Amino acid sequence: MNSPTKSAASQNLFLATIAFAVAFANWGIISGLAPLLKKELGLSVTQASVMIAIPVLLGSVGRIPLGLLTDRYGGRIVFSILLMFTIVPAIALALDHSYPSLLFWGFVMGLAGTSFAVGVAFVSGWFPPSQQGTTLGIYGAGNIGQSVAVFGGPVLAQAIGIPATFIVFSLAAVFWGIIFAFGANNAKPPSQSKTFAQNIEVLKTEKLAWVLSGFYALTFGGFVALSIYLPTLYKEVFALAPADAGARTAIFVLIATLSRPIGGVLSDRLGGQKLLLYVFLGIAMTSWLMATNSIWLFNLGVVCCAVLFGLGNGGVFKLVPQYFPNQTGSVTGLVGAAGGLGGFFPPIILGICRDLTGSYVIGFVLLIVFALSCTGVLSQTFLKSPAKVSS
């Protein structure tokens, strides 16, 4: 890769990473404000859990069509429109943040969560396969936007109010959407010659795409679930103030975010398959700490899972462009959707467990079972024999 191309690749990686961060901040703003909203609206634990999880739903399933659109029309235009669209639900929530409004417009705001599929397809075209793990790990550091939401959201809301906070977060996305539209470039012309049916064919024929989806449901789903639900856990179990809970959650997000590029680098050196084996076993061995009533053990479990989720996210997205170089957007959409859905259900399950049993223990037991299941699937697919790269 010559020097001008390297410079252009670095510039577009920077633009996409910031775009991902501001999109994720908007995706996570409702969860960041959840402790304040729960108190103001008098919500039960289950109601608050549903409110927190709703944005994850569209942000998950929407990754499939957004990935297809990116393959067809290119990441520059799709990402730009996506960022600027956040102003619509933000204005609606600023005018009315009642519970029904939060459910409906929170679902719409969830579209910002599809940004990951758009960005992976956009960024991966700028770098060779040998650098994909590192590159996508750096791009994935845009997860830091979630930390901004859970820590900065409550602080800002207490200073200027909840309605204005929605607007401020959205204006940041609109501003960067304009910059992205004029400053970013696609690495290659979009594949408009391919029909949507042709682009989606890989999702019907390649079982490895679905296997990677299951893995990402654990690593990214676990990250999303804890990043949006930790403020509630800290408040409900340990009676921490919203600002304190938000700060601790921000630390979790920061550690997971910083671990993701490291996971990409390790994947380039060790192989994503081997790294994921260590990650899955590590999650199974440490996540039980979060089922305890000791805040010290709970914090230790949170830190361990932050590192492991981050490493695992980097590992999974080393394998996507490696095995599906010509359908990166489509497969990223599928894998990203599974990851998002992996973050949608746990908060609801945890809320129901709390309301029915007075404890969150069952939810963390299910996490251990899921991690061990992924270990078994990994050993029977990627580790059993070399997989064939999709053409």
C-alpha cells in the first residue's frame, strides 16, 4: 500500500471511528438516563429493563438491511444519513419523554446502533487482510460512545434537563454526519450490480456466518447488556447514586473498548479462533463473580468480563472479513444483529428474575451456560478443521 493510500486509509478509519462513537452515544443515551427516568416516571424494575432494552432491538435487527445497503451503496452515504437521522427521535423525546414515548422513540433511536455494520464494511475495504484484526479493533473502540452516554448523560441531564440532553447528543451526531458526508470516501465503488437477493445469499448458504453470529451474541451481546444494565444493577443491588453507578459503568465500557483493539492485534498474531477459545473459557470462569452480593467481587467480575468481551469482539471481527471478504457488509449485518440481540434479552431476563426471585443470580448462570456452549461449538467448527474462505 503506497503512502497516499495509507494516509487516506488512516483518515477514513478516524472519521468512521468517531462516527461510530457518536452513533453509539445516541444508541445508549436512554440507558444512561435510565436511573433518572425510572425515578421520575415511577417505573418497576421490569418496566425500566424493557425501556433500556428497546433501543437495542432495532439496533440489532436493523444491522442486516443496513449492512446490505452499505454493500450496495457504500458506507459514506449510508453512515452520513444514519447519523443525521438521530435528530428525529431526539426532538420527539425532548418534547415528550413519557414511558410510551420512550418505548416508541427509543425503538426508533435504536437505528443508531446499526452503525457498527455500516462502519465495518466501510473500513475493511481500506486495509489488507493481514491488518483487519487491528483495524477493526481500532474502529470498534468507538464503543466508547456508550461510556459517554452512561456517564455524561446523567451529569448533563442534571445540569440542563433530560429533554435538552437528548438534543445535545443528537446534534453531535448530526454535526459529525455532515463532516463524514464531505470528508469520507469509499475504498472502492459500491457493488450496485449485485441485487439484494445476491447479497443476502451468503446468509442462506454459509453456516459459519451463523456460528460467528452466535459468538458475537455472547461477546458483544454481553458488552451491550452490561453497559446498558450496570447502572440499574449498581443502584438496585448496592444502592449507589446514579452518578456513581454511571461512573462505574463508564469504566466498564472504557476497559472493554480499550481491550477490543488488543483483541484485534492478538487475533492477527494468534488467530481469532484460538483467542476466542481463551475468551469463552474465561467468561465461564469469572462471570459468576457478578452473582455475589459483595461489591468487591462484583467489580472484579465486571472488570474481567469487560476485558474478555473486548478481546472477544476483536476476535470475531478478525474472522468476518477473513472468511467472507466479498460479503463483509452482509455478514457483518447478520453477525452484528445477533450481537445486538444478545444485548436485548439479558436486561429483560435480569429484570424479570429480580422481580420474581429478588435476585439476579439466574441471569448470570445463563451467561456461564452460554459461554460453555460457545466453547463447544468453536471446537467443532473453527478449531476442528480449517474452514474454507468464502469467495
